[in-house]
Amino acid sequence: MESSNNKQEYTPLNMEALDLEYCSDSTLTSDGKRRKTSLRRRGYPRFQNLSSLLVWFRWATITILQTAIIILLLRNENSDREVEWKTSETETGGDVNGLYIPKSHTYTILTSNESAFIPDMASNVNRMEVRKNWDLLMPLGSGSVAIPEHEQYPLLGKPILDDPIRSGPLYEASWTHALHCLYYSVDTYHQLVVNGSFGFDGERNDDHAAHCFEYLRNQILCSADMTLEGSESLLDSRGGGQAHMCRNRKEAIAWIETRRLDDIQSITGP
């Protein structure tokens, strides 16, 4: 039988003194003391949650970036397809390629101004003054515009390459072309009446005359302006003339002048 002096004494475990923060990582020794490990088991779930969050954030970022790249690629593809303009979307008198899209129209009373645009049929006294007034109807550049990317537009005709004063792939707005032809007709008629010769340079040019007459005929039939005109006397109280819905010429001129090659403003052309 063992002596009482050799009897091993045990110290009761004080539960209140137990550090619950580390309880899962504490080891009770034979002498009643606790030995703590360096890592907390409670820390593992926190670390795992943070790791999962980082993984989720990483894939979310990749997904967002890939989506942004796809959107940008689609936008570039759509911008390339903008040249595929549908003719059905073109309004009457608009560019069939969609290069110029009218934004607005204006309600206008069209009135006569013969003294400014028709020369004196008895002399040459105001011929050049009248020509200057016609010049001012033209935009800067006289309606000629540069379209360097013309090959991208399948409905755009071949560029003008024989202009005597301008170079590059040139095109001309239809209404400025028509205005030139109309003035040619006016000036030629005036010269025939006054001098028995032809305008502009006094030489007969049947090809140019035929071209302009046909051009104006086609212009009129193409636009087929359906304004219903009555007697001008009905509008005398408002200054005379006929009410028309017209394209906003200021917008058209601004588009032309942005793409012009020079500042020449001439109704007679080069």
C-alpha cells in the first residue's frame, strides 16, 4: 500500500478561469496546467471566408472586364457597319449613303427677288453685281467636299478626279450643282439677249447647256415638291410669295463647309 506522502494530488479545473478564446487549442497537463497552441482553431473559418471572398472578387472582376471588352468590340463592329446605310432610311433629297442626315426643316415663304438675281436685260451694267449675289448663295468651297473614305460606301459614285484647281477624292453637293446650272442658264440667256453671244466665256457650249437642262429636269422630278400653290395675292398681307417646307440650308452649308478643300465661293465653278 502506497504511502500518503507519495499520493499524487490533483488540482480541480477552474472553469471560470478557462480562456474560452483558446479552449479548443488548450491541452491539460498532468500537473493541472494548460498548454496553449500557437494557432487558434477559430481563426481557420475566418481565413477560409476571406479566401473565398477574394476568389469571388477575382472572378467577378474578370467577368466584368471580359464583358466590357465584348461591348467595346461590338461597338467597333457596329461603327464599321454604319456605312451599311439603308436606302429606305433616306428621306427625299437626302444622301443615299447616310453621309449627311438632315436634322431639321424650316417653314419658309419663298419670295421673288429679281433685281438681285436677274441681270438687266438691256445691258451688262449689273451683270457682275448679280453674279456676286449668286456667289454668296454658295457655301465656302462652292459645294465641293472631300470624302477620303469613299470606298467604304458602295452607293457612292466614283470621285471627281479632273477638277482643275482641287485634288483628292472630290464630290459635290447636288443642290450647289443645280444652282450652278441654273445660273449658267440665266447668264447665257442674258448674254444672248444683250450681246448675241453665250455666257460664261462667250463661247457656245452645247454639251454644257444640255447637261444643265437635263440636270435641272431630273432635280425637279426627283424632289417632286408637292407644295400646293395658289394665287400669290392670297399672301400679299404677309409679304407675298408661297409657303414651303424647306430643308434647313444652314445645317447643310455647315456640313459642306466642314469638309471643304478651300474657301472659294463661286457660282461659275473652276
